[in-house]
Amino acid sequence: MATVASNPGPRALPSYQYWLPDVQLGFQNLLLHRLRSLLTMLGMIFGVAAVVSMLSIGAGARQKVMALIEQMGVHNLIIEAKETTEWQAHQKVRKISPGLTFQDYRVIQDDVGDIVAGTPRKRMTPSKTIPKSQQDLPTIYGVDPVYQKIAGLQVLEGRFFTDEEETRAAPVCVLGAAARSSLFGSADPIGQYVKTNETWFHVIGIASPLLSAQTEVAGVPTQDLNNIIYVPLNSAVLRLEDNYSDVRDEIDGIYLNIRENSDMTSVAQVVRAILDSSHHGAGDFSVIVPAELLAEQKRTERLFNAVMVAIASISLLVGGIGIMNIMLASILERTREIGVRRAVGARQADIVRQFVVEAVLISFVGGSFGIMFGFLMSRLIAWLAGWSTIVTLGSILLAFVVSITVGLIFGIYPAVKAARLDPVEAIRYE
């Protein structure tokens, strides 16, 4: 018995061929009503621009703070003395605490087993220098040679001082980048001499530039870290006269490099306990843990991003409402067109797709203009306010995806409403 071959149905079209005519029609409608389309896009433009510019400002500020914290060293502990130049306040503290001393440093070295390297710091500002400083007087840091490794200090020219020079309190120094330009200008300072107060120091090296905070960061005082003259600790103690020696601690800082696998929080707690015991709870010091600061800064960054996006998304929400309004108005204008399409065979899904595509196109074009506007705003803010701004790929993608999503969400209701129109009533609509 012969079988009858069945006639194959029409071949299914690729999915993108269903969308291309709607995309073309959507662009035609946008161009047909240029002014109305532009006004509808304004909400999306300003919303996306707000997201991009606000995140760029936050990213710029956070990057600088993160770089400063990382510069301190994530495996370091920094102890800073809380000093005062007021005699009465100084005397009040001295009744219960001797201040930060070399004895504190030695006890910490003996009792904390995770320390790889450490150095006390004696900081002072000279009353005069020769050559005469063209800017603010540089600060003198008296430290051990191991400070170079602990602080990650790079020497651009010359060298850092040695343990032997530290032991004999040699009058040698290394200049920070700003101190070099302030004292010697464009001349080569290597081999020259700098006089601070009444002591001459032989310049043996130039340090690389460092980041400096404009405001206090987690207890670290504001200071230009490039306007520094580094000298051996013994040289600072024995050769230089401290203008405020009567109201200053014996040393004003301690840098400790901790073993990599150690628990930084536990080590910091031990150091605080040792100092609290010897200082009798005077609270005249602070222990700074860069690793904790870095973790806290990252948590703050995530929270800040969420808050900024939430605030800026209000503009996108307003823009989405504008898209819904204009699409609902468009349905009234194009009721006969919808009826004709339904009469010639268009399904409800085709009508939904047409209006959703138009809403998304408004968001797409508005989002594109918003990204460019946001980029220009961030650059303008950086130029006018002197802030550091960084436009990240993440902020661009976030703003763009949110704008498309808003257009999609607020375009569905008008699209469904258009698809549910009765074809006969739509054709007869005037």
C-alpha cells in the first residue's frame, strides 16, 4: 500500500528575523517624533549620567585612600604617639604615662614573636635649613635602615644609609622627592650637604615619590610624605636638637613588619595590651593596622556603591515612568495601525514585541547619551573641583543594564494593553 508523502509546513524563521522589522519600525517612530522622543529620553539620560558620574567620583576617592592604605603595608603595624605641644596637657598625661619610649619598642620586640623587622621613629621639624627651603620646611625622620624595607621606600638615586652608619650616628641623609626640589631645585643633590639647625648632613640618596593624604586617614596625621629628610635614628637623637623636647615623647612612632601568615588582629591586640600596661591606660598612642583598614575600606566601598546607585536610580525610575506615559499616549495615536495589523494576521505577541522594542530603544538611545554625558560630567567635576574621578567599565555597564531594564519593565504594560485592543474597534477608532 503506497504511502502519501506529507507536505512539510513552512520553515520556521530564525528568531532574530522576527525582531528586525520591529527594530526598524521603532527607529522610524523615534525619528518621526524627534522632539517627543528626546524629551522622553531626558529622564534616562540624566539618570544614567548621574549613576556614571557619582560612581566615578566615589571610585576616584576610594582608589586614592586604598592606595594610601596599601602604601602603609598590609603586613605592617604602625604605632603613632598622640603628642601635644601644650605644656598643661602634656603634664597631665605625664603624671600617668611616660609616653612612647625606646623601652616600649624593646619590650614589644621581646614579647611579640611574629615581628620580622621593626624600627622606632624620631620625627622633628628644623627651624632652618641651608640651602634655604623654597617651600615648607622639610620634616626630619630619624629611623633605622630597615625602615626602607618596612615602608617599601624606593631610592631613585644614590642609596639608603647602612647599619654601620646608623651605629656611629653618621651625618648622612636621604631626601624625599619634594624636599629635593625645595632645597636644590633642578640641581643634582647627591654628594651635596644640607644643614638642619646646626648640623650638616651629607646627601647620599633621593627617595621615590609617595602618595600623601590631604586629610587624616585612620589616625595617621596629615603630612607631605615627600617633604621628608631621612637620617639615621642615632643621628637624629644625638645630633639634632628637638625644638619641643620638653613636651615630646622619647620617640613618636614605631613601625613593625609582621610575618605574612600571622593574624594581624591578634598581634595588634597584644601590642595594644603591652602599651596599655606601660602607659597605664593613658590613651596617648594609637595602633594602626593597614590590613584591617583595607578590609574595612572594601566593605565601605560596596556599601557606598549600593547607596549611590540607589540614589541615582531614582532618576532612572522617573525616566521609566516617562517612557510608560509616552507609550500609553502612543497607543491612542496608533490605535488604527494596531487594528490593521491585527486584521491582517498579526498576533498579540507581535504587537507586544513591537511596543516593547520601541520602549527598549528609547532606553538604549537615552542610556548611550547618558553614558557620554556622565563621562563628560565626571571630567568637568575633576577639572573644576580638583578631585580624582575614575569612570570604570563596571559603572558604565551597571548604568546601561539598569536603563535597559527600566525601559523593558515600563514598556511591558503599554505593550500588553495595545495587544489586547479589539481589532474591529481599533479599526473603527477615530
